[in-house]
Amino acid sequence: MPNPDKNLQKPAPKIGKPKNYAGGNPAVASAMRHVLKSAGPVRGTKALLELNQIDGFDCPSCAWPDPDDERSHAEFCENGAKAIASEATTRRIERSFFRKHSIEELASQSDYWHDQQGRLTEPMILRQGDTHYHPISWDEAFALISSELHNLPTPDDAIFYTSGRTSNEAAFLYQLFARHFGTNNLPDCSNMCHESSGTAMKQSVGVGKGTVSLDDIHQADTILCIGQNPGTNHPRMLSTLETAVQNGARIIAINPLKEAGLIGFAHPQKISGMLGQSTPLASQYLQVKVNGDLALLRALGKALFEREAATPGSVIDHDFIQQHTQGIEAYQQRCEEANWDELCTLSGIDKDSINTLADTLLRGERKLITCWAMGLTQHRNAVATIREIANLHFLLGALGRTGAGLCPVRGHSNVQGDRTVGIYEKMPESFLKRLDATFGINAPRKHGLDTVDAIHAMHRDAGKVFFALGGNFLQASPDTSFTAQALRNCSLTCHVSTKLNRSHLVGGTTALILPCLGRSERDIQHGEEQFVSCENSMGIVHQSKGTLNPASRDLLSEPEIIARLAEATLGDTERIRWRWLTQDYDRIRLLIEQCIPGFAPYNRRVRKPGGFYLPNPVKQRVWKTASGKAEFSSSPLEQFEVAPGNLILQTLRSHDQYNTTIYGLNDRYRGIGMGREIIFLNPDDMQSKGIKPISRVDITSYWYDNQDGASAPNQATAETRQLSGFYAIPYDMPRGTAAAYFPEANELVPVHATARESNTPTSKSIEISITPTP
Ligand SMILES: Nc1nc2c(c(=O)[nH]1)N[C@H]1C(S)=C(S)[C@@H](COP(=O)(O)OP(=O)(O)OC[C@H]3O[C@@H](n4cnc5c(=O)[nH]c(N)nc54)[C@H](O)[C@@H]3O)O[C@H]1N2
Ligand SMILES: Nc1nc2c(c(=O)[nH]1)N[C@H]1C(S)=C(S)[C@@H](COP(=O)(O)OP(=O)(O)OC[C@H]3O[C@@H](n4cnc5c(=O)[nH]c(N)nc54)[C@H](O)[C@@H]3O)O[C@H]1N2
Ligand SMILES: [Mo]
């Protein structure tokens, strides 16, 4: 929700020069400040020492893998440290806190303030008409959810959301519970994140996951980093990129903004890095227009075909194409018929730069790796764009061989694993069949609701039950006010959480908060210490074992919460003894290996230091597509366009946040201090609109009913959404584009605006206009 106090004038942010490298001593200093402030010297240092160690816990901050072999004693990452500081904080929210603060009062505070209040400690309930949350026992809470679920007209009126921190063990039990109860309504954060990558890759290569290892990156000739900001969001990726560069790779950054972490990296654990000497990363930096990537990739394809025509046999890997692919003709035709001027105008990149990049792609053994994240996935044509990346790799045969492949860089630390173990509204028949056979249930076959469809369903029909295993649905979702109304329409909303967030404050008729253990905390079941497991961005499943004392004695682990809920709602069956399963998580893992190929023998392999790789057929050049071949795509050249004078807004993360959790108010690499309600603009655009630097502007977004990606001519009939009083910051970015922080700007993202096929909110292409705040 926009903060109700948004109209009060916030002090202007402090503006400095954007940085030209990431890491170094400032990163260490910033991390230590957060850790010491929140977690104190003892708990904080212990937490940092266990982070990403082989026998420690998995860092919740991103899904980038750890080195397979030896690890330095601090696999150090500034933002991992902040994530841990936020979870290992010594502050507590106890019942007195909720007695003191009404819901109204809490809702008027910022997301940053919410995070500062500390860890949740016991289950709380907000009944109809109440102004304050009250304590409730675990047993009563489970009985209440069970009775609400049983009161629903059909199981499909229940919605079970998951955020990507949930372990494999908890996620598997959760989907089993939902399906046994009778619904596939399992939306997750992935629907708003890499869904477009999964959709595109399944069509192109048959598997929706990345195909490279860290070793591949170390050996690549060329690495494209498109639409991602690793300095902030995947800091451990920078040491991998540094190694690649030292081994001779060239990195190409494709991003409308000059992001510090793509320009250079000072390794905070090496003397040179501490002295502020940075390794240059990107050898070429292409400031593409927002959503201009499809045009740029098409132009690269065109350049390669032109070279092949000039010197046949010198460019294209005909053996690969012949043996492994299908559909090159239509793609080639698309490339050939595209016009250079148009491609350059659409992408915002000149022909010389594109040719330089084409030269780079043809260096060495053409070992190309493409990494990408939200800058590509959250657009109307995201699936087409990602398939265009695959096309390029096919031309060079840069797939399924050492040093080459596709690398969607995942966000949440176990978002990939959750999908593997069944968190998906449309799992394939093969999986559902195995569930039925293993558990003697009748898993429903009708596809469930994804995130956006769930919002529409809750908004349309009152009385649903919304249950969230982690996350912050209200703030993460598009169209904040619309989503708030959807949640208010529910008969029950229930959040399993570690920290207070705004989703707790906009509830259904009844609202529950169920507090759980965090990743860093010891999980003891039946007198035995347990560990859980996660799958990282490269398909490695590994264990994660918390070591800190739990924030409160009343916390339950996520698997235990699911098991007790399932027991209260469905009871045990001959083949599912819910609580027995959670007495020893090995029992859950045994069931996972029975239902999902590639895990067995799970319990033994997951205990191996570093874990194990799940099979990925693409690495062996086996294509699980309908045709059994890798599929070229040939989509029309389409791009998001706005009415004359309007801008394309992208929403992105600052350096001091983890999604909706706001650790601080700075964005150090972009030179922003103490401000979040800001909008980055091109200086010439500002001038032409008469907007002065650091003055306040009102932002209006547009949605056209007949819109299919591009804007319709009639602005008068458009649906509009507004935010006011954002500070305008001049920034080096292409004309016609703008950027603002997620989640503050989510109010502007129309719930109808989603990517084709993946239904992901188009959080990176929103049509807006701006005017000075009166
Ligand atoms: N510290 C920290 N770490 C995180 C997170 C966090 O919030 N904080 N979030 C986690 C999660 S869930 C995820 S999914 C990842 C997100 O990781 P990122 O995808 O890096 O996150 P964003 O901030 O959304 O950054 C998007 C980048 O894409 C660029 N971009 C925007 N539009 C376009 C475009 O049209 N074309 C191109 N080429 N680039 C574009 C933006 O300028 C920006 O650099 O990070 C994960 N890690
Ligand atoms: N406009 C815009 N919107 C976006 C995006 C964008 O780029 N722009 N990005 C999208 C993306 S990529 C994603 S992934 C989603 C993120 O969507 P979510 O995953 O729903 O959001 P988070 O902010 O990661 O969730 C934070 C909450 O998780 C809870 N939590 C933390 N750790 C744990 C734990 O161990 N267990 C449990 N049970 N709870 C825990 C805490 O209570 C915390 O408040 O947002 C999406 N929304
Ligand atoms: Mo994400």
C-alpha cells in the first residue's frame, strides 16, 4: 500500500555521483554496520561465519551458487550480510507491541520501519472488527484455518502462495497438502519473477532451468549480462565474473542504466580490492532502450547471417543446427527482412556497436554464456526476447558444451527448488500421477491460479482463503490498491512469516500471522537437529542447517507448520502421517525422491559437502521438446511503445533492499542517499518537460483496455493510476525512459499488464506521464 503519509513532504534525498565499481571496503563497512546494528557482535558474527559454509546455512539473499571446492571463510557478500542481519536481529515483536500499536497505526509506518521492529515471536490473530492483533495458540490457529477451509464451497476457493525462500522439504509437503485438499492453486513469487524464462526455455530447449555451471562461466569466451544488476542483487556473481575476465573472457553489459557492478569489481577479500583497485568487467556497455533487447538481439542475428553470407561456413555452426535444431529458416527470414535503421532505432544502439559485439561473439571457440534477470522477464514480449537469446546460441552451437550456455540468474534462494518439488499451478501429468501413486490421493488435474489470476479471483469473488508460505504478497504484487482490495475480500488471510510486513496489515475478515524459524536458526524435531535443502540457480541441491538459537521459543519450522495444518485439516491417512514425517526430515526427502526423478538417493547425496547436481538433459544436448529438437523461434519484432511525450517506467531494486524488505534508505552505487520515493529521469527529458532536478513530480500510469502491448491512441479512455510527490533525479539513461523503486511504484503497475504466455506482471514497462507536483 502506498503509505498513507505519502502526501507529507519527505525530505529530499541526497544525491552524489554514481559509482563506477562495486565491492571494495565500502561494501565491507556497510555490511558490518548492518550486522552490528541489528544482530549485535556475537549473534551477528556467528551468523556471518556460518553463511554459505558447507556445514552452515544457505544465504537467503540470492540463488547464486557457491564454489564447488574450497570456500574462503567468508564467502562474503554485502547484501547477504544485510539479509542475515535482518533475520538474526536481536529485536523482537512481542504481544505488547501489538497491544500498543493498532493496525491503522502500523499501516501508516513505512516498510523500512516494519523491518526495523524485529522478529515475530508468536501466532497472532485479527478478528473481524478488531483494531489490534491478539495472541492465539498454535492449536487454535490450525483449528481455525481448517474450519475456514472446510467452509469453502470448493477447494478451488483456497489459494496457497509460496515465496522462494521455502525449503524443498517444506514446499513438497505444502503442495502435497494443497493437492490432497483438492486444488492446484499454488501461485508463487516465480510468477512475478523468472516465469518468462521458464516458459521460453521450455519452448526452446525443453527445460526451464539454467544450463551452465560456475566452471563454464570461468571458461567462457564471452558473457552477455542482460537486464540484471549483479552488484546489488547477486554480488557473489562478481567474483565469478572477475575470474572469467582474468581467464580472458569478455563481458558485455546490456542495460539502460550504467550499473556499478557491471563496470568494475573490487574484491573485498583481496588486498587489491581492499585498496580500491577494481577489475574492469564489461568491455562493452550497451545502454539499450527499455524493452529494446529483442531488436538488439535480432540485429545480432542479422549481423551473424550477413557474415555467414559473406564467408560461408565461417560463422554458423551448421553441424549443430542440422543435428539438433529445427526452424532456422523462419528465424533467418525474420533477421534478413529486418531493417538496420529500424533495429538501431528500436534498440537505441548504433550499427557499429552491434558489429563490434558480433565480432566479440565470434572470438575464440565461441563459448558464449548469456545471463539475464528481471530486465528481460518483466516485459510484454519477455518470452519472445528470451527465445531470441536461445536463437543466438543455436547459431553458434553455444549450448551443451563446456563454457557455453543459458543462465537465467534466479532471485530467491530456493525459488528454483520450489518449482522442482511441485510449487506450480500447472505441474505436468507425470508428476501428478506419481503423487497419486505414492500417496493414494487424487490430485486435481485442472490447472490452478497463478499470482495475477489469483488476485483477479480474490478481487472478483468474496470469501476465499488466502494462505502465504512466506513473502509479502501485497507489496510484491502489481497494482497495490487493487491487490489490497482482493485480500480484504477474503474470509481468511494467513501469513507464515519471520518479520512484520504490510500484507499482515491488509487482511481478510480474519487475519492470522504464523511466525516461523528463519534459515539461520537451529531446527530441532523430536530431539534431533534437522537440516533442509535448497536448489540454486545452477541446479545444485545442497543442505542448509541453521545454527543460531531461535528468535523465540514459540516459533515452529515451516515443515512443522504445514504438517500441523494438514493434520488439522485432512488428518493422517494410511500413507501420509503428517507429523511423523516432520519428526525427521529424511522421511520427507525419501518421498521427494520417490516422486521426482534425479534426487535418489537424496539423503546420501545431500549430505555430501557441496551437494549434488540435478540432471539437466540440455547439457547432454538432449531436447525435451515435443519435436525432440531445439526450437528456433521467429517472433515478430514487437516493442512496447508509449504515446508521444509519455515515458516507459521500469521498477527496480535499490542497493538497500531485499524485494519488499527495506534494510536502509540508500542506493549507494547509484549515488542516492536517504530517499526511496524518487524517479530517475533522462536530463534532456526533464528539461523538455520543465522539471528541475530534485523537484517533486506526480506520476500517472496508463492502461488501455484494447492494449496489446503498445499504447492505443485514445488516452482519454485509458485507465490511470497515480502517485504523487516523487523526487525527480537526473540520471544517465536513454531518453524516453524512467526508473523508480519497487515496491513503492507498484501502485502504478496495472494488474492487467502481463507478459504474453508467462502472465508475469510487466513491472519493467509501464507507460507513464509526469507533471510537477502542484
Ligand atoms: N540485495 C538483493 N538481492 C536480491 C534481491 C533484492 O531485492 N536485493 N532480489 C532477488 C530477486 S527475487 C531477484 S528476481 C533478483 C533480481 O535481480 P535483478 O534482475 O538484477 O533486479 P532489478 O533491480 O529488478 O534489476 C533489473 C535490472 O534490469 C535493468 N533493466 C530494466 N529494464 C530493462 C530492459 O528493458 N532491458 C535491459 N537490458 N535491462 C533492463 C535495470 O536497469 C536493472 O539493472 O535479485 C535477487 N537478489
Ligand atoms: N514492481 C515490481 N514488482 C515486483 C518485482 C519488480 O522487479 N518490480 N519483482 C518481483 C519478484 S522478482 C519477486 S521474486 C517478488 C517477491 O515477492 P515475495 O517473495 O512475496 O516478497 P519478499 O519481499 O521476498 O518477502 C518478504 C517477506 O518474507 C518473509 N520471510 C523472510 N524469510 C522467511 C522465511 O524464511 N520463511 C518465511 N515463511 N517467511 C520469510 C518476511 O516476513 C518478509 O516480510 O516480487 C515481485 N514484484
Ligand atoms: Mo525474484
